[in-house]
Amino acid sequence: MKIKLIGNTETIISNPCSHHGYFAWPTVAHLQDGKIAVGASGFRLEHVCPFGKAVISYSFDGGKTYTLPAPVIDTPLDDRDAGICPFGKSGVIFTSFNNSADMQREYNTENAYVQRYIDTITAEDEEKYLGATFRISHDCGITFGPLHHSPITSPHGPLELKDGTVLWAGTRFDNIFGGIEVYRLDTESGKTEFVGKITISDKNVVLNEPNMLELPDGRLLCQIRGENAELFDGGDETLFTIFQSVSADGGKTWTEPEMLLDSTGGAPPHLIQLSSGAIVSTYSRRKQPYGIMAMVSLDGGETWEKDLRLYENTASDDLGYPSTIELDDSTLLTVFYATDAENKPCTIRQQRWKLIL
């Protein structure tokens, strides 16, 4: 199995004329009216800062050009990952999450500009906005409804099943150590209902940032970022990889998560099933040489051809969160974030490619 890159990597979302030029954690999706939507967190100073806005950009010509990014979720806090889930005939769910003012203050102790802004964030702001957030559109992303809160967060958002049910697998905002929880989302009210949970027997592994795919036989395939628990107590990162779990009962119960890559093979994952039946999972490698990778399964996720490289970068490990769509000509478009140098802000980029089976 091989891949063929088509053209060069292109920057599609940036803000080069401003100090607020850092963009990261994107999701790409095909919307029902034919346009391509890319969500991201942007207009930031850096990886952690309070100025992040969850923005959306559209392409009306198959990914050749994009509109300027417009905010969809812009709270007083640090709005991060931007997920996109199309549903129904014209629905779009747009997801994000944020960090507390104290957490942002701790990460920016030497930046007076950031500290002065954080001073303006009130207790009432945090009570109203802190958490995992989402907004719903019923007109293909032209307008979005009120801000809702979710008990869980995931980089790329929920999934619409073939029967119209919207399921969301994610990490609890208030407990990253609690495993992966699955909820059913009511797209009219914004309410969530608990369905099931993915846990792992190895208590040294922390599961987070999942992505889910429905297989043709109705089973649910979930891939999950796995890290070592010691990392969250100030230890070294010895685990940064992808685990996989499967549900045969609509997300109520799940198999024991199985590690797919080596211990630092890369994460987090994004899953898509192609018109050919092949399943593609894209993820980032944060060890030299840094890059954006893909793995492919031809047997419903039972086995994988791994570490197909889509993009290489030796400048910085601040990159990743790729997601992929299939274009009308069966070529693939993967969107991710990266920078060419540690002193330059990250931007949102895309790479076209073709899978050769």
C-alpha cells in the first residue's frame, strides 16, 4: 500500500499581519450544500493564551480557496479545539472547550499583556462560559444558535449515525482520568444523555481525545489518544499513542482498548471510511522527524497498514490534529496545523493525497 502526495502543502488559515497569528487544532468536514468547512482555534498569541477564538472558514471550490476565518465560539476564555459534525439535511454542530483564567495565568507569568487581559475575566464569566462548549446551525453553517455546554470534549466533535442519531465520544471536562464517555446529543435542545463508557484496565494509561466511526455493519470503532498517568504529575512523556476500542451495541459497552502504534507512535486520531471501503486514520508524530501520518485498514479496523507519512517537519513538535475528507475525484484532503520554525506562529495547512491500494 502506498500514498501519492498531490501538490505541495498549502497554508489555508493564518493571520500574518498581527501578533495574534497562531492557529491550531482544526477539523475539516464536507457540509450538505457541497462546501468544505474548516474549524480551528485562532487569533491567538501562542499554544496557551486567553485570546483564542473557535473560528470557521469555508471553501466553495473544493479546497482551492477559503474565506477568511470567522468566530463561531468566542468566550472571554481560551477557546480551543474546533470540531465540526454535519447532521441531517442542513445541520452542523460546532464544538470547542476552554481553560480557566488561573490556568492561563500560570502559563503566561512573564507576559504583562496577557496578565492584564486575564484581570478582566470575572468570576461570573467563568461560571457562565468555562467548560466544553458547542453551538448548532440548522442552515449549513450560515447562522449558529445559542452556546451550549457538554460534559465531554473531543477535538473533532460528535458523529451522526446512519439512523440519524448523534453520538459524542469524549473526555469529561472535569475529569481527564475518568476514561472516555459516550453521550447521545439532542440536536434541537442541545441536551446530552449518557450512553456508555470506555475504560482501560491499565491504570497507568490516561485515555483522551477520541474519535469515532460507524462501520457498515453498525459497530462503532473508536480510536483514542493514550498517555502515561505520570505525565499529569510532572513526569516525562513516555506514552503518546493510539488505542482502539469497538462497540457492538450502539456505544453502551466497549472492548478493552488495544494499543495500535508503538509507545510514542503518535496521536490524536481522526477516522474516515472511504468510498472504496478502506478506513483511514490520520494522526501526528511528535518525535523526530515530526510529521502527519496515516494508517489504513482494509478489513474494518482489524488490521492496519501504519505510518504512511503525509507531511514532515523537523522544526517543531507543535503540530498535528489532522482530519481528512474524501473529495469528489476520490483524492483525499487532510487538514492539520504546523509551523516552519519555533519562533513562527502555527497556521492551518492542507495536503492533498491519493491512496494507492
